[in-house]
Amino acid sequence: MHILDAQQTAAALPYAQLVAALETAAQEFVSGRIRAPERQVVPIDSASVLLGMPAIADDLSVTKLITVHAENGKHNLPAIQGEVVAFETHTGRRIALMDGPTVTGRRTAAMTMLGIKTLLPRAPKSALLIGTGAQAAAHADALAEYFGIRQFWIAARDLARTQAFCSALCERHPQVVASPLPAAMLQQDLPHTDVLIALTTSRTAVIPEQVAPDTLAIGVGAFKPDMVEFPAPLLHARAIVVDDVGGAHHEAGDLIQAKVDWDRVVAIGDVLSGKVDRATLTVKGALPVFKTVGQASWDLAAARVMRAILT
């Protein structure tokens, strides 16, 4: 069995292969060929939870165990820790143990890349990211590596941290121009961009209501019913695509609090398979919005890429 640390896990999950694997897995999931129940959330204490996420396919299966300890900063430990175990479905033979947070970061960013590839009718050249955490960094790297995006705006409340994020991004990708944007400017002078991605744990909307009709707005960070990144008027004005409809019903606080009509919410797997016509997702000339909450099937897709890379 391969035991991969964070660096080795990242090396085994290149974005080009990961996006392709997710495109397949998303269609298998909506057709029932991947069996993955909603994740189990077990409270540990008032600030901590254990997350269990299994997924089964004919060729390969995974179980991801993640703990989230919100107060781990006082112990100089990461808040999110865990692992993904991959095994052969027909024998149960363990193939690999991967670093859980690294798998989560990369497959989440790759799902966003798949959403852009599927829902944006042109190659993106610019992106605005809201947030400066680990997911924002993973998304910036994916956008630069997968699409070759060079123009970034980074928005957050802490300007010093935003400037540091931009500097680090430009150091990792010398071809990139990354400009800090005070969060207050989002409501006043929003730069025109191909994609706008929110990567926060906000309880109030951070995405502006007035997003250009040809900008693809994506919400990634809000994964609990009390979290919100999309404003309700934007959700009611546009078509809504999600990575997992079942998970969104319970976890997408944006959609839950906006009381969206769930009959209007479609899975990206159904778009990819042709069950939903992409042309119907443009409403009054405006692109849809894309919301992700995560799914064990996406970890299974990552395990398939890892197995192909290592064998």
C-alpha cells in the first residue's frame, strides 16, 4: 500500500488528469454507477466534528475520514486533518492512504475547473477570488495551471493578508499579475472578470448582487446551512448548477436561506451527460451560477488519478 504525505499526494493529483476524472465521476454519480451516501457528520465537541465520506464504484472505492477542530490554532495544529483510503472494490485490498486535506483541496479546485469548462462558453483569462485561505490558494494554482489565467484580483477584509496572498501567488507563478482588492470595493467598483469565485465561511453574502451577465459566479466556501456567499437576488435571477443536488439540499446555506425552487437546481453530471441542455442554463442572457458542497465521489475520482500515476 502506498502511504502518501501531503506533497506526494499533490504530486499524484495533477489538475489536467483530475478534471478529466471528475468529468467521468460526475456522470457516473448521477447515473448511480458510483454509490456515495451523504457524508456522515459526528459531533466531537462544540467546536469539532468528524466527517465520514465513503464512495463505491466497480473498479475502486474510497473512504475519507476528516476531523475539523476549529480551535486547533491554540495548539499550533491545523484545523482540518484526515486521510483518504483507497481500495480495490472486488477484493478490499488497500491501495493507498492519501493526505485528506490535500485531496480535498485539489479535487475541490478541480471541480471548480470542471464547472468553468462546462458552463463558461469561452476560455477564461481573468479571475476574481474572494478569500485568502487554503482553498483560495488551491483555486489560484488550479486556474493558473489548468487554464493559464494570468490576471487575478484577490478580495478579502484583511488587506495586509490579501497583499501577502498576492505576493505568494506571483512567486509561485511568475507569469501571473495578482492585484489586491479591498472587500468593500466589491459592492462599488467590481472589475469585469471571466469568473468570480467565493471561498469563504461567511454567514452573509460576499458575492455582489450585480455580477456581469457574462461572468460565471461560483460559490465554494459555504458548506453549512448557516453559511452564505451568494446573495438571494442573484440566485433567483439565474439558473443554478451544483456538484451534488442531494448534498446541496442539506449543506448549501446560500440556496437554503434563499428558498430557491429546487426544481430549478441541476447537477453538473446531468449537464455533462446531456440530460440537461446547456443552452437552457442561460437565462435572459446571463450565465448560470455554480455551487459546490463536495462529495465522496470526487475523492474517488482523485483516487483513480493517483492509481494511474503510481502504476
